[in-house]
Amino acid sequence: MPFLWVASALLVLVLLQRWIHTHLHGLILLVTGNPDLALYIYAIVLFPGVLLHELSHWVTAKLLGVRTGSLSVIPRRQADGSVQLGYVEYYRGKTLDPVRESIIGGAPLIVGTLVILLISLKIFDVTRLAAAVQTGQVDAVTLALTDFFDTPLVMLWIYLIFAISNGMLPSASDRRAWPAFIAAMLLLTGLLYLLGLTDEVASGLAGPATSMFEYLGIAFSVAIGIDSLFMILLASLEAIAGRLKGVKVVYGPGDGAN
């Protein structure tokens, strides 16, 4: 069940991120009326997540002994109309295997999830809120939500989770080595099966894997909850701005961000 929840939550996060990136940019463009200014304001809003994303790539590459080049968090509009908020250069020579490249590509998701998890557990104590929801008692949920929003600097922490959750998902270039990595894992699984070791390995990993997916579920659930609130806010602000200015943003298939 934890695995199924994490897989479902990750899909929801991908869909939420696409919508938020598109409509956040659209809202700022609607308000400013200046595409260049809108691009930079959009990048500033998401800057903590972009910075964490690129630093995760860079630090992971360094730790794995991969030579790196330049790092940028300056937004650039791509030829297809999408927006690249940042990038890290690292050298994909013959010595860079799919395992290390996959880890580098997935580093922002790992680091971002850990940061959201730390904020959720250490700052917001979301386990208490989850326990209150499970009771089904309105008074307990109301009290837990009151404590949640009474957290010092609550809006700052909520904003950080929003920015990080919308900057941690791997881009298409980050996922380039994943097919080779998955193929290698399937080959390893097949080898273990032929050797009759699958049950032994599975029993040894069952406990740690369950705990890991439970923590992932907490982090992704918090990210979905906060992203959903921002989705409602962005949709409302876009509708109000469009009505006041008498115009609206028309989104095409090329809209979005990397």
C-alpha cells in the first residue's frame, strides 16, 4: 500500500507541477503584460526550488567523481516556447555509467523530498495532523489545523515547500539514463531469480522499503496538499485579473517550464 500511494502521489505531483508552472507564468504575464518581466518574476517565485534542484545535481556529480562545468539559475526561454529555469553541466564521457548518471538525474527529487519531509515532521509535526484526521473527529482536526497554522513563520515554510515541490521533479534530460538503469535492474532481478535468491533478498528489503515508502508518502502528501492550495489561489487570481483587465491567457501545448 505505501508503494501504491507513493506511485499515485508522484503522478499527481507531476500533473500539479505542470499546471502550476503554466498558470503561474500565465498569471504573471497577465498582470505585467511584459513577457520578459513575467519570465524573471516567475523564476524569482520558484527560485528556492530551482536553486536546490541545480545544487543537488552539482553536489551529487561531485560526490560521484563526475567532472562538472557551469551552473546557472538564470531563466532562459527555449526554442519550443518552454522555459528553462536553470541547468548544470557535467561531462557524460565513456566512464559515466547509467547508474551514476541516473543518481545525478534523480538527486533533486531525493534531496527535495528529504527537505519537505524535514519541514513536515520537525516544523509542522504533520503526524499529529494525520492522526487527528484518522480519528474523524471535527474538533480534533480543527485543533490540529489551528496548531499547524500557528507555527512560527508558517507562511515562509509553506512557501518553501511550494517552491521546492515545484522544482524537485526530474526534467526530461535528467531522466535520460533511466531506461538503461531500469534495464540493468531488471537484468539483476532476473539473475537473482535464476540463482533462487529472490525470496531471500525480498524478505531482507521488505522492512526498510516499507519504511522508506511511508516517509515518501508523508512528503508527497504534504506537497500535494500545499500545491492544491496554491492551485486554487492561482486559478482565483487569474480569473480576477482576467476580469479586471478584460483579457485572458490562452495556453498552448508548448507552454510550461523545465
